[in-house]
Amino acid sequence: MSKNTIPPLSEAVFAQVEALARKPEVKAAFEQAARETDRAMEEQVELCEIEAPTFHEEKRAARVAELMRAYGLTDVVIDPIGNVVGRRPGKGEGPVLAIGAHMDSVFPAGTDVKVRREGNIYRAPGIGDNCAGLRALLQVLRMFNDNKIETTGDILFVGTVGEEGNGDIRGSKDLFSGKRHIDGFIAVDSTDVGRVLKGATGSHRWRLSIDGKGGHSYADFGVCPSAIHAICRAGAKMANFRVPSDPKTTYTIGTIKGGTTVNSIAAHCEVEVDMRSVNNEELLKLEAAVLAAFEEAVAEENAFWGVTEDEWRLKLTKTQIGNRPAGMRPDDCPVLQVSRSAQKVLGIELTKYICSSTDANAPMSLNVPSTCLCSGGRGVNAHSLTEYFEKVDTELGPQLVFLAAAALVGACGEKPVLPVRKA
């Protein structure tokens, strides 16, 4: 990352984080994280071997809740949507920070998730994404409790559901639906501790289906419009869309299926469309244009063949299958400033200051101070059956998240950096 693209770091925030890091209790917590890497890795393996496909995280959630209670949280619930939420109370006069790691994986039920170890390499689907995040989350909890670190504000430790794919960050959305007062959020996802997310890439996804009567390719030609031809018309319109590079905005027809035989006029065709942007306004503009293109294409296909009878007319069905909101944080956002300060104190180089799609999307879209930090270690081939995790510098993730969290809510006599938001 070019030094010219790195925004300035607040000297005051850095000084406060640096002072906190010198406290004996904080140093002891750092040492604990380094000392417990084997224990934490055993936990990461255990959780990985409890399958947790999106929408079916119940067994893993039960174990996460059990571990939170074992590590000293008395207020732990599995809420109606399936999130595990444990509150570590502060003095009751400061902000509320949530730290969340998603519990679900992209792999369906029945996938072999038995972990195979080869030295410091651990192989299994989901071992890195996001069992590494859960490992870091639980280690941070032990660091606070075992070292009796008193905080001004409260910390919510959260295992979220539905972060992956069609889960559509439903756990994070529910967390920030207004049911709870939360002043800031740190997602723990991925493994590269040099990465800090400054923004959330939003995505809107639609399944667009076109249906008609269908018919014989020769006998009904000229009478029966084709669902596939209408999709082709819409695709041609989309292929010519120009979208901004800044803010980066993208679109693609990701899947297409339809028709029955080579000598049939298709009665059905459907596509799934993915649209993304870091700017909600651009995302909504693109979405409106895409939906209009399909509406126009159906009308054009019907008109081309002069279809007037309703039984022959093609019809469009629009089904939204994904809605992840976008959001950007200003460079002076307290969560970003504290996270970057914590990196610097720990000797971690900021190598990626970027946007991505994580559980932080929901709070970022609501202008809640938020980011996503990483778990440490090295995850490879995420979302693949060949995924593996390398146990190297795994203590850095928990140390980073712990120091950032402690500074944000105020600990060991230092004032909270995170302000309390208006209700």
C-alpha cells in the first residue's frame, strides 16, 4: 500500500492507545494471547468440526454460547434469529461496543469438516472462514476476564448467523435493527491483520424469471414469444451499461437457465443478477436500470411478435435474493483511528485499507462507527473444499482486537475513545 494513500493518524488517539498498551494488565493480556495459541487453535478446530451451514448454525451456536459462559459471561442469550450475544458489563457510564464473528460457513450439511493437521497446517472446509474469527473472539473474551480488566463501557461478544451468501448478513442486520443500543462495531473476519476495512461494499441481488406458454420451434414460430429471447434482449441492454469506477460499481448476470429442448420455444428462462457498489445511491440507480431493462425486454419480445392475447404473453417475475447495504466511514472515524493505532502499537503494518462485504455492512450503512479486523494466522482457499489455515502469528489477531476494543470502551483508567450515540 502506497504511503501516499494512507490518511493521517490522529496523534491524540495514538497516544491514548499507546498509553493503554503500557498498562500492566494489558501487557499481561497480550502475553496470555501469545501463551494460549495452542489452546485457541484447539478451539478453532473443535468449532470447525461442528458443521454450520448458513441457516443451520444451531449446533455451533450452542457450543459458542457454552464457551462464553465458561469464560465468565453470565448474560448470554441465543436470540430469536440465532445470534449468540453475551454482554460484558462495564461501569455503566460509557459506550457499548459489539465485537462479532460469523458462525456460518458456505458448505452444505453433510460436508466433511474433519480437520486434518500437517504440522502448522490445518485442512478443512471452513477452518479459516470463519472459525478463525470465532477463535479470536473467544480469546479476546478470556483476555478481558482472566486479567480482570475493568472497562467504562459495555462489550457485546456476538456470534452472528447468516453472513455468507444468501444468508444476506441477516444476523448483523438484526443486531442493528434498533432492538439494542450499540455505539460501535468490530467484525472479526478473514485472517490478514494488516487489513482494516474503511467501507462496506453493498450488493443487491435479483432472480429475474420470464414465463410464457412456450411452443414448437417451427409450428409456433411467429406466434409464441420466447422467454430465452427476452432474457437475451435484457442481457444485451445490460452489457452496454456504463457504471462509475469511483465509487466502484459493478454488475453481472451470474447464472442463467431455461428452455427444455433444442426445438422448443422456451416457456421459462431465469437469471440471477449481482450488483455492487460502495455507494448506496449508485447501487440504487443501477438496480433501477437493471430492472427496467428486463421490463423493457419482455415488452419488446411480446411486441416483436405482435402478441395481444394474454395466454401467449410473456410475464416477468422479480424476486430479490440479496440486499447488503453499502456504507463508507470517514478516515477520522473513532473505530478506524483506534484500529490503526492499535496496529501501529503492535508493530503491524497497514497493508490494506479497503472496502469489502462483511457483517460490518449493516452498521456502516447506518453510520455506526465500524470496521472489520482480522483473526491472525493465514487462511488459504476460503469457500473451497481445499481450504486450509496456517498457524502463524495467530496471537496478533486477538491482541489487535483486544487493544482496539479496550481503547474504544475505555479501560484501566483511560477514557473511552468511542462516543455514545444519541438514541
